Amino acid sequence: MLNNDQSAAWRTFQKQIRSSNQLLDHRNTLLVAYAAAIALDCDPCMQLLIDESKRSGIRREELDEVMVHVMAVAAQQKQLLAERAQQRYDQSHDPY
């Protein structure tokens, strides 16, 4: 776990990130953060962002749409991984 100084530094970092948005409004920041939380499988992050999204008026359907995009990117990544595995198989020497 983080010691007190490290925890304080972490909280400062988080506050700085949230307050330094110059291009994204709060709503879009929440949607991007929600996508990142899903992609990185951060359950506590996801719950915090769901709660904050509700308070900010973001509807479930909007979060569902974000989820669809995360799933599509994840599926594409797995497809590319499978293609790479097939290429390695085709390029490997027959051990027999």
C-alpha cells in the first residue's frame, strides 16, 4: 500500500488530471475515463465513474454505447493476435 506521502501525491495527481482538461468537457471526460476503466478491468474505477456519470446526467444508454466501442476494440485486438499466431505457425519450422 501507499504511505501517507504517496497517497497525498496520488490524490494531487488525480485532482490535477481532472482539473486540467482544456479540450474535453466534464461529460466527455467521464465517458473516456469509463472506457479506460472497462478496458483496464478496473472495477473500483468503473463504479466510481458510474456513480459520477449518474450525478452528471449521463444515461445508461450512453454508457452502453461506450461499452460497445470498448468491446469492438478488444475484439479487433484479439483478431490481430490470432492472425499473428497463425503467421508464426506458418513461419515456424516443422520439428519432425
